[in-house]
Amino acid sequence: MLFADIKPETRGTRHRAGAPGDNQHTEKKGMASTTTNTIFMTKKCHNCLTSMPVAARRCPECKKKVGDVDKLGFAKKPVQWVAYITTLVWFQAFCFFVWWAFLKT
Ligand SMILES: [Zn+2]
């Protein structure tokens, strides 16, 4: 997903001057497409707003896991797969219970 955001911009700027600030005038979409993770040197924790290096995987202040930097310079929340899978399993168990208790003939 990130690479899809970056590719059109790099394709548009490489054959021109190539300066990082130059694409603000050449991009059609304006500010939204000029800010990618290639520009940011730091990112902010989604939990405590502490600045940290872009490469950091974990917040130095609150020790929470952080993802890549987004367009606004904030670290994305990593997907909590354990929570999703646990919810799915228990929802299926609940559906089975409803079928077993009320719908089974
Ligand atoms: Zn934090």
C-alpha cells in the first residue's frame, strides 16, 4: 500500500529536476501527495505523541509498537491480529451457541 502511494510521485519527479521541494509545483494533487515517508525524519507515537526516528518499531516512551509513518508524520497503529482473530473465534462460538440453543431442531 505504501509503495503504491510513492510510485506515481517518484515517476513524476525523477525525469524533472529531482529536487525534493520542486514537486510541490509540478504535482497536480498538491500537498497531499507530496508528503510521504521519504520526507519525514521523525514520526510521532499514536499513543503519547513522542517523536522518534522513522525506523523505530517501538515507542521509547510508552513502549507501544508503532508502524510506519503516515502522511501527517504520525506512526501508524500496527494491526492487532490477535485481537481480530480472538474476536472472530468468539463471534463464531456465539453464533454456534445461538444455533444450538434456539435454532437446532
Ligand atoms: Zn508512545
